[in-house]
Amino acid sequence: MSVKINGLSVIGLNVKPVTVEMDLDPGLHSFRIVGLPDKAVEESRERVGAAIKASGAKPPQKFNRKIIVNLAPADLKKQGPAFDLPIAIAFLAASTQAKFSPLEKIVFAGELALDGSLRSVQGALPMALFAREKNLILVLPEENISEASLVKGVKIISASSLKQLIAKLEKNTETEYVIGEGLPANIKETVINSDFDIGFIKGQEQAKRALEIAAAGGHHVMLSGSPGSGKTLLARSMPTIMSRMTEEETLEVTKIWSVAGLLHSERPLMTERPFRTPHHSASVVSIIGGGTYPKPGEITLAHRGVLFLDEFPEFQRPIVEALRQPLEDGEVTVARAKETISFPARFSLIAAQNPCPCGNLGDKEIECICAPRDIMRYARKVSGPILDRIDITVSLMRIPFSKLREENTESSEEIRKRVETARAVQNERFGALKITCNAELSARQINNFCKIDAQSTQMLEAAHNKFHLSPRGISRILKVSRTIADLSQEKNIGPQHIAEAIQYRQKEES
């Protein structure tokens, strides 16, 4: 007897349907799985057998049958333990040990433990989105129910064990499912992490202003300064001044973290903007993404949030150069032998560096001990094309003791209100366009939304001639100027906005 059960495979951030076909033929016992399974899928034979036995049914080993499982389509690589459950259900149906109600409209995903309990799987959220789109009932482990329920309208059957699930499937499945409630109503009530409130940072007013502009327009920032000048603390405070995520952004980020296996039942929803800070010794794959079965890297985990790269020149050159595409396009493409997968990577980069190897170049109190050739070599570690993609560069000086005694300045909440007002202006301006902030403007859209008057044009031309600005540099200045005008709640870009934007590029362009 042969049966077909619906399963799912997560490829990148997308879900592909997989048909689990099982056939039991007379003959000496054997149990084979075909259809490009990985090691985890092949090992499911042992988990399925033990789980079925623990559930009180007769396991495959007790049947004098040739058992073959085909995972179709055969040319799609299958990975992970999520196929345990559909294989077990297929065997119980094929061996007539369970009389299930019709399973054509049901899709299964779950890992089995040896005692028959169901363990959570990665990617429950994209699976739920797929099931809703195809009008299927999704069967998942109980640990995944809170995550899958974030998809409004999806039909879900959950269970803590295979035995419990069998009992549910033998009843009328139309009465056993629950319907996803969608995102909670209080999703925008995000509490700011008071440990990193920007108001606690003494001095560095220019850097705070730069971060406010970056948060309002989605721009990239380079912080250059001596050790102890506050680069890391400023970067940590960035998420506290960014606008709260929309429902669409929340689902985007949660979907990524679901596929990466970073969600858990107590925290199934990402409500705060991500902040990722990988070490400079990290590998290319861990930062950019990829692998035998491509997984999102740090730049994708930072999607809609902040990617903080401390000691930026110390990162491997291939990592720094691989940032070109995501900094420009907001996505990264990972190519493998048989497939190409794109991951979203629309983050705000904050890169931090010392001005020289010893960190004291330009310091008025501590003398730099670096040789000129060492300073030149250090400066060349970050290429011109990467610097050209960074919108805002700020030099931080050591904070004098008198500044440390001053009262706290504006809090993160006060700055966030201005940022959210500027974002609201941008949302109204862009309307139906798939743009969330000024940093995402294309060359054609810059011409439409960043028009400047004659005086501003003269100022920009003078900066172009003096600092040898590239066309990309000009575009970045215009986008930053548009954000500065939005923060000032001014409809048109004026010379004062252009002047402020230019000062953030002088260091790397001169």
C-alpha cells in the first residue's frame, strides 16, 4: 500500500512543498529514504521507529516489508528533522494502524524524540504563511504554536506527542484546529532599554546628531575616534532612538529569526529592532550568510535594525568588500552550485574605527606613536568603494572631565519622537512606493524627491570640486539632506541642509 503526505522544506527564507510518498511492498525488511535527503533526514528512520513504538503502535522494524520513502520533488535537497512527523504519519497510514480522516488538506512538520514527544522545528512562521496562502491545515509541535499563531487566519493543529496527534487526526480534523490570531494589539508599545539611553552619554553632541539623522533616514554611519571616546555606547544607543517597527517589518524580522532558529516559545515575536555586533574575527559565511544549506548571516539578522562592526578595519578584507551589495541594494545574494538565494539585508550600518593603530592620532592629550607608513596602511584597510557607501562620518574626540560632570542631555524617547515624525513625513511622501526611508531612494527617485534650488546647487558643485565627490557621494549627500529637512519639518531642501550633509562626507572625500 502507498500513501502521500504533505511536508515542507525551508530553503533560505522561502518554503517549498514536499510530498512524502511511502510504499510498503512484500519482502525482507528494509527502510530506505530517497529524494536527496541530508544526514538528518536519513537518520529519521531511527527516530520514527522509536517514536512509533513509544506511542503504542507497531514500528517499521516489526514489519516484514520493503519500506521506501520518496521525498518529491527528487531534485530538491531535503534537510533537517522536520520530516520526522510526515514520515511517521505516512507509515501509520500505509500500515493501516491508524484510521485518519482525509489528509489531503493537511501539511506536517515536526521532529520526533525517541519517547514519541514532538520537538520544535525552525521556520514555523514561514511555514504558517505558506499554509495560509495555500489554505492548508498546518500540523506542528506544541512548542511552535505561539510562533505560528502570529499569522492571522492560519489553521493549526498542535500536539506535544505523536500519540496525542494520532488521536486528534483520527477525529474530524475540521474541529481539531485553532485559527491564528495574528500580531498582538500592543505590538508598538516597545519599551526602550534604559541601560543604553542616549541621554546618559556625556558630550559628543555632533555624533548624537549624526545618529538621529541616520535613524530618521536609514543611513550608514562611520564613527572614528580614540579608545574610550564613546563609539560603542553610541552604537548601542542607536536602536533606542529608531522608530518602532511596523507590523510588516515585525513579521519580516521574526520570519528571519524563525528560520535561523533564534526564536523560542516564550519570545515568539521580534518587537524590537535587532542589534547585531559580530566580532572582527568572524568568518565570511557567518556575517554574509551561506553554507551548504544557505542560512542567513549577521547582515540578514540585522535586517530593519543595526549592524555594528567595531574595529571595522580589522575585519577580513573579503567580509568588508562583500558588504558592497547589501549596503547599496538592501539584500545579499548567495550563489551555490544548483541554486541562488537572496536574503534581505536592509540594516543601518554603524562602523567604528580608531584613527590609527595606537588610537591616539589627533588626540590633544596623548601623543600618537604610530609611524606614518603604519597610519597609511591602517587607513587603506577600508577601500574607497566601501567608504563611498557610508553616508555619515563623524570624528569623536576624547571627552574632557568637565563634560562628565554635566547633567544628562536629551533622552532617547525625546529623539525617537522626532525620528518617528520624520519617518511619518517620508511614508506620506512615498505613498504606494515600496520605500520606507530616504536611504532606499533610487537614482531616478532622488531626482523626484530631492530637488534643490540654485544656491544649494552651487554649494554642492563647490563641494564636488573641492572634495572630488563621486556621483554616488553626491547622491548620498542629497539623501542625507532630504532627511535633515524632514527632521526640520521643511518641505524643500535648503542650503543649510546641504551644508550639514556635506560636512559628514569631508573626512573621507578630501
